[in-house]
Amino acid sequence: VQLQASGGGLVQSGGSLRLSCTASVRPLSGYVMGWFRQAPGKEREFVATIDWNGGASYYNNFVKGRFTISRDNANSTVDLQMNSLKPEDTAVYYCAADRRRTYSGSSSGRQPYKYWGQGTLVTVSS
């Protein structure tokens, strides 16, 4: 499975960006998907995950109410709508996929993901 992330860029604080991840498999319904990020000098952290059909999702506390993850299995895409961006959201954002039979939101960000995209840089200026 190959993942291609896009949509990053430079935005002012309070602005919005929409990231998109396109997968090489169709349909995408067999995969749990996630967005993660890594800021300079920091460890990678999970941002949001979504189950196979978009019926359940889970967010890290620092993005709740600001970011929304969604998916389109027919087109094999997973998006991350990011609103009210803050300078501390500056990071390289990665999409990830894993084929698994269960989804538990609270643990989905800690579980290993087999497939990773190359990342897209988001820079939020103050």
C-alpha cells in the first residue's frame, strides 16, 4: 500500500488547511486510517484516526473541535480538515494505514501502523 499526502503549506494563525491522503488500494474499506504529525525536535504524535467506514473517529485532545478526519473509500482518500490553526500545529503531517479487524478509538493512536505516507509540511505563522 502506498500513501500520498498533500495539502500542506503556510497559513496564518487562525487559518485553515485541508490535508488529503490518497492510497494505492481500492477500495480502502479494509484499513483503519490515521493522521500523525512530527514537529521539529519532537517525537511523532497521533492526531486523529478513523475506522473502516468513517463511522467512528478519535482525536488527540489538542485538536478536538478544530480538526476533522473523514474518508472516501470509493476514491481511497482520507482527509484532515484543520481549522483555527495555531503556531504549535506546525509539523510534518503523515497519513498512515493498517489493516486490522478491530477499532478502538482510545488505543488507535498508540497501535502500530504498517503503511506510511511521505508527509506534508504544515507551517502556521503567528
